[in-house]
Amino acid sequence: MSAPGLQGLRPWIIQRITAVYLAIFIIYFALSAPSMGTMTAGEWRAWAGSPVNTISLGLFLIATLWHAWIGVRDVILDYFPNVVARLFVLALVAAVLLGSLLWGLKALLLML
Amino acid sequence: MRFRIYRYSPEKDQKPFMQDYELNNIVPGMMLLDALLLLKEQDPTLAFRRSCREGVCGSDGMNINGTNGLACITPLSELKEPVEVRPMPRLPVIRDLIVDMDSFYKQYRDVKPYLIVKDPLPEVELQQTPEQRDKLDGLYECILCGCCSTACPSFWWNPDKFLGPAALLQAARFIEDSRDQATEERLDALDDPFKLFRCHTIMNCIQVCPKDLNPTKAIGNIKKIMVKKSL
């Protein structure tokens, strides 16, 4: 097999589901969060601290990173025919995205 | 009329080169294939495939002024001079405009392009309603010229692993066929990161198909059927 562990249909569906969630969340965020330019740390904390917003922000974080993983994975599958080079770049991207996930979760937990 | 034609004979040429030709005896209504045949009289070493000369056999697929098409149904009056003719991209060149189609045919074979029926065959033919038959329109007409697959960037990057629009159109043709009893196996075989899902709906295939077929739509339909099945 040319790409062990990688699937076809499942990531394609997840890419679409996360895209729908991202679109809905971005509209919700734009309408409900205090304006970015003038927002104070306290206001931001109050908004993100409400249970609905904490959960939807957490889902947003996961959806963004998952969506990014599938998109970048697709680009890498297209342009890296060499299996070793491909695995290396995939691992690099996975490390950056996992790091971002931990960082984002930490920020979310500090909010509570 | 001026022509620039890709020439390459691996046995004697170090690398491919473009050769200029000129034709004076152009008659209105002539197709590019007619011009190539006249040029072959001038220069018998020029090599290209052709057979039916009316867009049915799919032998003379080539890259004409940057776009894949069949020489026999491309009117000279629509072409800008000098007419640049090259072999279809990404396939190995055997000589001049003749490419090695083996990998293309292998992909075609990979999708099992024939009816698979597990039940005992009926005494007469397998029957279909007119609606079931209508689903095959736009799928069965493919002449396997290779214009679409060799115009597809996803095929250029992964010609050995991505099946390409031509083979996927045939996969769709048998997945949609009400008489076929291997739909599940066909769908499972395509659920892989490369075979089907390298298609990024670039749609070069639709643009170049000489039979005006729509492989992108067929690929989209396969994805839809896969999603329905997985739910």
C-alpha cells in the first residue's frame, strides 16, 4: 500500500463536516463576541467563559486543526511522491498541529 | 499554414525538439489530422497514431496549441499559427506524437470495466427500465482516447496511483449500472487516499473531452454514493 494508515472517504467527509462547523461558528462569533478592536481582556474572558462559548470555542479549535490536517495532508500526498520525504513532512505538520491543539486547550482552560 | 511539431525518437535523438513545417495546400474544412497526413508525405519520418479519422476510435489524441484533443475533429480554421502539436502530457513518448498508453490501460483494467453478475444468468438478457438505462448516458460513450487523464494535474503528480478521470468515469459507469452486482466491492476498492480522492475538481477533463463527457460529475456521484453507503 502506498500510504499506510491513510484513508480516502473518511477524511473527505470530516473535511466537509468541519468546514460547515467552521462557517457556522465564524458567523456566530462575529455576531456575538465583543468587537475585536476594542475588546478588553475581561470582556473576552467573560464571553469565552460562558459554557456554550467555551464548548463551541473548543470545538472550533478541534475543527480548525482537523480541517487543516486533512487539507495539508492532501497537498502533501499530491506533491511528495517519495514515501520517506512524505512521512517526514506529514510528521512535521502533525507535530505543529498537535502543539497548537495543546496550546489552544491550555488557553481555553485558563479561561475558566 | 505554419506548424511546430514535437519530434523525438529515443533511439537516435538525445532529447526532444520542435520542428517547423509549412503547408501551402490548405483547403477550407480541413482538420488537423488532414494536415498531419500531408506533412507525413513531406516527411515520412513523422509519427502519429490515427485510425477512423472521425472522432470515434480515439487514436489521435494529442496536445494541440496547449490543449488536449483529437486531431481528426479539430478544424484547422480554429487554430492559431504556428500550430504547436505535442504528444499528450505525462505519458512516456515512444516516438514523436505517439505515447505509451500502457499505464492508462492498466488503470482502466483496475476498475474492472465489465458487468459482474453473481446470480445465475437469465436465459435471455438482463433487463433494465428506461430510467435505469438513462443513468448510463454520459458514462458509456467514452472512447478511451486519454485526453482527459493526461490533462489532469492530479494525474500528472500521481500517474501510477490516482486512477485518472477516464478510468473513474468507467468506474462510475459500472457502479451506476442496475445490472451490476459488485457495487459494494467497487466502492470499497476506491476508498483509498489516491485512487479516487486525488481528484480536486480541477475540471480540465471536462474542458478537453472530445465527446463532451463530464468525468468530474461522475467522480462526484461516486463520492455521493460512497457517503450514502457509509451512513
